[in-house]
Amino acid sequence: MAILISSLDASNPLHLHANDSNRTPLISVKLIGVENYRVWASAMKLSIQTKNKIGFIIGSCVKSDYAASNLLSNQWDRCNVVVLSWILGSLSQVVYLGHVFSDNARAKLIDHSKLMKLMQILMGLDDIYQPIRSSLLTREILPQVKDTFVIVVREESYKGIPPTSAKSDKP
């Protein structure tokens, strides 16, 4: 027996009232940062509880519970989007942009970390490796750490340099 969305009563977390729109702000308080987080979080929690959607936040209303019904699964998606839009709509522009650009910042941090590891390796090489170090550092695109090891080992075997010439962190 199919359940009609219109037959869901207000106690069901999948029920959306006509006023529950993603265009309507849920609270008037905008999250500007740590200085007003407690007030914002309390207002948001109370408002979401009032709308009977707190399960979307705390994880007690999960999509897999409605997987048997395509209609209810789609309704869960719709409710989830509304809850997310309420939250995102209550963020200040600074907080919202910080959230949006955090993935980009994370990628830059990873790239920076890789560069630092490469520099540690190259600067840790004995002076005998100066030509290799200079060659690698003047490339338009720097090699990955694993490629650098391959280049150094290849150069060692080509020139007959004993492998112990490279500085080691191990005692």
C-alpha cells in the first residue's frame, strides 16, 4: 500500500507544512562566528525541533529508513534540502563563504604539505647531490616525493655513488 505524502501528519518528520520552504528564514539570528555561536545554535535547534525536523540534524531520521518507498525516499531528500537551506540561510556571508571555500583551502594545504616534504628531502641530501637538487628545483613542475626518490636512486646507480651518501634520519 502506497503512502501519500499529503497523508503524512505533522508528527511525521517527512511532513512539510506549506510554510516550510527553503526560501523562508527559520531564525532571524545570523551566525557570524564563535562570538554568537551559542545563541545561534540554541535558536536553530529550537526552531528545527518546532518543525519536527531535529532527526535530520541528530541522525535519527535517516534516508535508509525510507528506502523501501521511492516516494518517501524522495520526500526525505526534499525535507533534507529544506533543513540544509534553513541552516545555510542563517549563516553570515563570511561564515558561508568560509564553508564554501574550505575544500579549496584544504587542497592548497595538502599541496603545501607535499612541497614541504619534497624540500625536506632535497635539502637533506649531501652536497654531492647538488646538481640533481638544482635540476629538480628548476623544473616548471616539481616532481612528487616518490619520483624524487626514483631520480636520486637512478642517479646513484648511474654515477656509482654508494647509497650511504644520502643523509638519513635513522641513527
